[in-house]
Amino acid sequence: MNAGPLTDSRLASIVALADFEPLARGVMAAEAFDYVAGGAWDEISLLENDAAWRRRRFRPRVLVDVSGVDPSTTLLGASAALPLAIAPMAAHGLAHADAELATVRAAAAVGVPFITSTMSTRSLEEVAAAAAGHDRWFQLYTQADPGRTRALVQRAHSAGYGAIILTVDLPRLGYRDRDRRSGFDLDVPLGNFPETTGPTHADHGRDGYERLDEQRLAGLTWDDLATVRSWTSLPLVLKGILTAEDARLAVEHGVDAIVVSNHGARQLDRTPAPIDVLAEVAAAVDGRTEVWVDGGVRRGLDIAIALALGARGVLVGRPILWALAAAGQPGVERVLAILAEEFTIAMALLGTPTVDSITSRHLVDGSVIGT
């Protein structure tokens, strides 16, 4: 599971995020690769997540002064070099021995937020220490024992995380054919649960999928948001919203941002791609809280599309792990550099010198191409 050697020149020759996937397949264990790559059931939504972005068409404006394009923005009030954060993903150690430490350092080098998963290989404290002073947020899966959930939140607060990203679309694990065929159950070291490591793990520990199932046992509901808020003053973000109805409820419950997401198509198959419902959700929110979107972001063009449809920013997932597997921290930095260059060029060609100047008028109105 160690990255093969990639010279600086070889890394620089990679020009698209998709180029990293075959490199990752070549160095990761087959079952680990399938765990990262796979979706739920027939993977219809997995394919749709990627395809939905490509159906949009731009309306570029000309004779706009774009001699000084600025792709920076703020997310939750903190500066970001791009309207982008690295999505929470479990067990970066499946891709590279340096795990989340390499990923968070790459995020810090580029200047975008990093979201640490509850299911991270390295502990949330180790991740925080690896990029002290850099913006990072903590993704929370609630535990069957409320005391354990509270401890995770308070550990994140104490370690200097800037927000809690509560995943709300996992009342139970989706039906994942690839993992069932391979027998993969995320039975790997998890830094935030030290009892899952070591020689006695088989006797009393729980594998990663059992940890995920604890959210089902916790029975998370809207009423629980107040309890989570009572544990910390950090901003609270809900990840996993796909409808206007839930977006309105999120606003009514005072959340600081929502992520339009179908969990990378790993939960309920045959859901729409998040980008296809982003405009609906953004309209329901009506500027009362920040809206982000994930699911299939593969080009800097996708960032522009997301902003035009009402998002404040995007979360990028699988390509980060492909690059981590292929080249460690330099690989992740290369992914972010490609996205930055693509997005900046797109802004200039759209006639939008700032991210706030990208609006719905920069997309073709009406039906999406190919639908």
C-alpha cells in the first residue's frame, strides 16, 4: 500500500485528476481500492455523480477585465485559496502510510480546509498537530454511547478544529456489492478508537463498519442537534442534505452550513446527483446559511458550475485518495494545483474576476444537456 516512486517531472506531467486513478489502482490492495472507488447497489448514482457535472453548459461573458482573477473566498468566515475543502474520508492509511498527515499538510500548503473523518487512520489530535494553525474541521459520526460522541466533539474543540461536520445520511450502512464480494469491512487501525488496534483487537475491538453502524444505534434525529450544539461553540455543519425540505429544517435548527451530498453515492443508490438538486436546496436556504456540494467533482470547471448554482464551495473526495496513494503529499498538492489552475482559467474565460461574480447567468438556462 505504499506509493510507487513518481519523479517531480512525472508528477508535473499529470494534467487531469482522472490520471491518478489508474496509478492508485496499481499500488493499493484490490479490496481497499474497491472500498474507496465503490458505491452502493448497482452504482447508478455513482455514475450519475460524475456525469451530472458534464451536462451543464456555460454562458461566458466577454470584454470583462480579467487581468487579475482572484479564486479565493471564505468558508465559514475563514479564508480559503479556493472555494474548496478536502472531503472527510475514512482511513487514509489504506492509500499511503503517511495517511491523513500527508493530506492535511498538502491542504495547508495550498491553503484549503481539510476535514478529518471520525474514521481516520491517525487520531484527530495527530492530524491537528501535523498542520498547526491551518483551517481544519472534524467530521462526526455519532456513537451509540452519547458520552463517546461528546468526547469526540470536545476532543476536536480542544485540538483546535474550526467546525463540526455532522454526517446525517447514514442511519445505517448502504448495500455495497463490492465490499460484500471482497469481504472488506474496514477492519483497519482507527486513530480515534485506539481499542480497535493491537493484538487484542480480535477479542474486544470493533471494525470500522461496526463503528459506522453506531450512528444507527444512536437514532440521530433533528432534536439531537441541540445536544450536539450544547457540547461546543464550534460552527455546526450538516452533511448529507438532498432536499429542499431538509434544507429548510436545517436552517430552522440554526446550522451554520449544509453540504448537499449523497455520501459519494455510497449510501442509497438511485438518488440524484448532488449537483442536480443544488439549485433547489440553495433556493430553499435563500442565503440564510452557507451551502456546499460534493459528489463527482473532477474539474475546476465543476467548481464554477457549483458556484453558479448557489454553492459557496465544493468538497473533493476520491481524487485526493488516488493522488495520496500514487505520490503521497506531493500527489495531493498536485491535485489541488490542477484544480486551482483549471478554475482560475475558467473564471477568466467566463468573464468573472472574482468568485462572487459567478452567478446563475453564467450557465445556460432551462433543460440540462442530455436530459
